[in-house]
Amino acid sequence: MLSRREASGLEGSEAGRIGLLVCLAMWAGLASVVLIPAITWASEIGSPFYPLWQAAPPGQGAYLGSRLLGLYALLILWFQCLAGLQMPRLRQVFSAIELRRWHARSGLLLLGLVLLHPITFFVGVARRGGRVDVPHWLIPTFDSGYYPAMLSVGRVALALLLLGGIVAPLLGRLVKWGGWLFLHRFNGVALLLGGWHAVAIGSETRSGAMPWLLGFMLLSIVLAVVDRLRGTPPMPMLTAGLGVHPAPATAGRWLFGGSVALAVVTGVLVLSPGPDLTVPSVEARVLASRVGSGSRVVLVDVREPQEFLEERIPGAVNCQVRSLAEGAAKLCRDADLVVVYCLKDFRGYEGLRVLEQFHPDVRLIHGFGLNQWKSQQLATAGSRVNRSDGDGIRILRQFSAP
């Protein structure tokens, strides 16, 4: 028979093996989670670095980089919130000082990515339109339509993250304010609002495996909150496996290296060539004349359905970039001209790159998007202007009159 010590050793060895398998599975899952945003981003665009060598409107590279930064900012914010909720369990394995240092440093990297996301987008907008109205972009507005409202949700998330991630720790460290942890928890609200912002107007968040990843992120946060509220009894098998984990310092180095690589990729895209006159386009008033005259022009609005229903060019059809390839043949079947647009033609140009594989004459609006169309005082349709497509086309007929 085995002695008590030998039996205890066998049980500890078995727990260690199970714990190791659990942790290997966790790291495999973590690697998948980290790769999903990049894979989805690349597959959504096709060739992510095309602005470096192909004709592209000004600012397109910055726009693509901003999308990638936004995905990883949301992912790292989720990691941070999850780590904060599971801190009592992590302290069963790692020292509190080591964990606190890792949490603070990864938080600073997170704030860097979060700030770079809107900055690169603003760079793209500035290069596309020649200027950026800074107060307009900084002040949340919820009464100007769906897209501005969802951008404002992102601004509120950013403000809460700065409050919880910078102001709260500084108050705790510098003035020894005991309520700083309450403000620090605003990071969780920032995660929820950031996820809402991403799903509402992000392209990749509705493609590939990203919806599943976002669902998993939400479920994990809910389970972590429930686990935290119930308390943290020891978990011997998991603790034994966590002993073979890389230390937080090692994980921090990986996180730092990945963030630097992400910043380099984004920098390359931001510094890609500006305007290229070979991008095919049509003047807004010329297009209005052709639409009003009943020419065989197909207008493809690649924005989200909520944006399309609010306001659009009369007669346009709605199809997002992620679905264009499936319906391209039907859209382009009898058209002499196909015009793709969004608000500023960042998404519009992505749609053009898809549809030009199916039709010989696909263009953007010269001056870029619905904003340019409206700047020419041309009629639109939708709920915001209380006008049907038929009424809008009748107004546009004046441009085709002899």
C-alpha cells in the first residue's frame, strides 16, 4: 500500500498535470484571441497595405490603420478589465507587487493605443478633407444622426477610460484618496461603451470570427464579475498549472513588443502616399444629372443600414462592404456606371475595390462621399429629411432638363 506521503505526492503530481493542460489550453485560446482581430482586418480589406503601392484616396492608409488600432485597443481593454476582476485569483500565484506593476504598464500601453485610434482617424479625415474641426470631433453630439452619435459613444468611452485609467490612479497615489478604486471601475463602463461603438460602426466587428470573439469577451466579463462577487476559494489544479506560466513581466514584454509592432504597421499605413489622381470619380452634379435623367446608374451605399435609412442619395441601394462580393453580379448586371459611396468614402473606396472586379466602370463621387453631395445642395432621401427616393429623384430631374 502507498503511504500517506506517497499518495499526497501522486495527487499533487496529477493536479499539476491537469493544471498544466488547463494552462496550455488557456494559452492556445489566448493566441487565437490575439490573432482573430488581425486576421479579420486583413481578410476584410484583402490586401491591407495596398495604399503603399496602389491608387488610393488621401488618408485611406490612416483610416485602415485606425481600424486595426481600434480592434486591439478594445481587446487589451478587455484583458485589463478581466485581469482586474481576477486579481484575487492571480495573487494566489504571483506577487501583488509584480501584478500591480504589470497591470499599470499594460494600462499605459492600452491608453496609448486608445489615443492613437482616434488620432489616426483624424489624420485620415484631415488628409481627405483638408482640415479637421477639432471642437466638433471632441464634443459628443447625439442629435445629429446615427453615425455621429456612435462616434460620440466612442468619445464618452475614451473620456471614462482617461478618468479611470489615469486620473483615478493619480488621485490614489498623489493625494491618497481612498475613493480612487471607484473611479478606476469606470474602465468597465468604458469597455461596454467601446464595444458598443465598435459593433455599431465598425466593419470587422460584424465579420468572420469577430462576432464570436466579442460574444466570448462579454461572457467572460459576466462570469468574472459573478466569480468576484462569490469570492475566490483556492483552485489547486489551476494554481499548479499557473506555476508554469510566464511571469507577468514576461507577458508584459510580449504585450509591449506586440504594441510596438502594431504602432509600426499603423505608422506605415499613415505615412502611405496621399492623393492619387488615377482614382476614378464623377462630379456630384454630373451624377445628379444622370440619376435624374433615368440613366442606367447604380448607386451603392456601403454604410450600415441605420445610416442608410436616415439619409442617402435618392435611388441608392444599401450593401455593406462585407457583403458586396456576394451580390456584386446582381448589382452591376445592367449598369452603365456604378458609383459607390459612404459618408467620406473611406468605406466607399473599399467597396470600389470589390466592385471593380465585376464592372468596368466603378467610381467614387469627386470630393468624396455623401458629404460632398450635400455640399452641392443636392437632394437626399431618408427619414432625416422626410423625403422618399421618388421625390428626391424628381427634384434631381432639374439637372437633366435641357
